[in-house]
Amino acid sequence: MKNKILRQNFSNDLKKVETQLGPWSKKSNWIETLRAHLGMTLKQLGKRLGVSAVAVKQVSEKEKLGEVTLKKMSEYAEALGCRFYYFLAPKEDLEIFIERKARQLAYRFPRACPGESI
């Protein structure tokens, strides 16, 4: 019962985050977007990171392609004066997801009832 309550709280928290992020949750060019909103040039960001403007542009392009590392995103977030968050969210309600997975396992590994042979 305690686990179910924890999962419900987790699901509710995820829904709040997704609601607050809205269309931003699908964004794949955070570095470029934040840099532009802050009025920071590639050169300025590069200076904070100790790299060239070309290197900043390359990382930004890698981010768009989904090829940037979490470590690199964290470094760039810090240089932009931001926090970097990374999380996974189930595509459906967590309780429904867990119940469906449990049913799949139950059908895969049926137990014999008392008196039945396996």
C-alpha cells in the first residue's frame, strides 16, 4: 500500500512537471535557446567554458541531434547560470503501466493452483 501511494505521488509530480514544461518538454536545442534569451554570443559562452565559439556551436548542434552527453549538458547549464535536470517519465500513468507489466509477467509465468500439476 505504501508503494502504491509513493507511485501515485510520483505520477502526480510528473504530471505537474509536464504541465509546467508544456511544449518546452520536447525542445532539443536548450543551449541555443537559453544562450539567445540571455543575449549571450557563442564567443561569450565559449569564454565561460574555456572553448572556442566553434566548439560551442558544435555542441549545440550535437544537442539538436540527441548526441550530446549529460556531462556536457551539465557543464553548459552551469556556464549559462542554469541547473540541468534529467528525468524519465512513463508514457502512461505509472499505476496503469505497473499493472500492465505485472499482468504480462503473470501470463508468462503462470503458477499452478494447489492440486494442479505443472
